[in-house]
Amino acid sequence: MDYGLVLPSLGWDANRDGILAAVKLAEEHGFTDVWVTDHILIDHAGADDYGRIYEAVTTLAWIAGQSIKVRLGASVIVVPMRNAVVLAKQLATVDALSDGRLIAGFGVGWDQAEFANVGAAERFGVRGAYTEEMILLCRHLWSGSREPFHGRFNDFEDFNFEPLPAQGANVPIWLGGRDERALRRAGRLADAYHASATAPAAYEKRLPVIREAAESAGRPMPRLSARARVELDARAESFYTIHGTPGEVAAEIRAFAALGVDHLAVAFQPRDAKGLRAAVERFIAEVAPLV
């Protein structure tokens, strides 16, 4: 199992020092990647979760300069709330400046009020189509092609796009989502499917849909990834967590692995550097050896 570390970039007590500490801990303990979370202008109903959050792409750019080895992922960028060309440019720049360490995690979003808040209300009903076109647009621009691009939402002929990503058109694109349309999109277009807050039993039910879509598109099955909060010595919460004793947490991770999931992005509750170090070091010492 490859482990990613979700950065403590959201929450009322999220802070610069905690984010930096997480990056350093990830490199110190052999995590393969670190992950930002995305929201821009959430409404009051979602404020407890996302009212204070560091902007995703800017944070990726900053941590690119604060790290050496770890890959830099987004879990996940809400694509339809952004201008597609600008986002493609920003991500290409992050990949170029980080020497090819970007993982572009994309999603369609779910909060209609937030779409309205950022001036993208008209995209909410077509957010799946917009995201699919974004994937094609990124592949086109990142490849260095000079051919015109004619899409439903983006149309250009005379353009120049430099610098290219260090990974070129092969920047990994991971897709999130849980309804059937999102699962089929992952099968048809993604390098990986990245689920959030989903137990192994629920995850398993999604796999036939992803697999069938991949096979119909003549593509291999995408890589499988999950994201979850780890709470040692804690009980179940109102949302999915991997919780309990070290043995119970390890057993849950093994259940993911049995499905073919080979990447787990783990989030821990502490936002301060000291608390985060204690949580990470306990996970590495007490859980990872049991998996």
C-alpha cells in the first residue's frame, strides 16, 4: 500500500506551520504524496468543514518549493468552478516547477450555492460535461500540440502554451465522485479513481461500473485510491473514518487492499505541527507494520 498524507489545509485552526510540518513529515516517513483539499467560497451551511481553507492550486505551488521527493496531489479540484484554460496553465506550471511531481485530481463538485458564489451558477447543471472537456483540453495543451481545440465550452485556434508540464500529457489525472456518471467517467478517462470517505464494502460496489466503462473504452482499469481520516482509539463518527485500535485500523486498510486499492491518502485530525507529528508517527509505528 502506498500512503499519501492529506495536508491540514482546512479547518478553523488550519495554519501555515501545520501544512509545512505535514510536508516535512511526509518526506521523513516515506509517504509517496501529499494532498490539498479544494473549496473556494462555501456557504454558511458548510462553514464548519470548509469555512477556512487554503486555496488548492496556490498551496500546491507553495509546497512544491518546500519539498523534494513527494508527489503533489489535489483531492480534488472542483473543475467547473474555474476557467479551464487558466487551470490547465496553473497546473502545468506547478508540474514544471516541481520537476514533474503533480497528480491532478479532478471532481465535478456538489455544492450549488458555492457555484453561485463564484459566478459559475450556469455550469452546475453541466459540470460533468465541463469536467470531461477539461480533461481533453489538458491533454491537448500539455502535449504541446499546436492543433486547434474546438469544444463545447472552450474554442481556440491561434495559441501558444509554454512551459509544458515536465510530465507532458502524462500528468496523472485522478477522478473522484460516487454516482454512476462519475464512476463511468473515471473508467473512460482517468488514470486513477480516487474515492473519499467510503468504506470498503461501498467501494467494492463501484468497481464493476468503473471496470465496464474502462473495458468499453478499450482502456485498462484505472488505479484505485481511497482517502479517509484515521482516528486511532476512536469510535465511529457520523461520516466514514478508519478508526479503532491499531489492529482494527490495519484490518480496514487490508480490506481496501483486497479490493485492489493500492493507494490510501490518510488524514489526521491535528492541525498543529506537534499534534500532527504525534499522529503520523503513531500510524507509522503501530499501524503500517500490521498492514
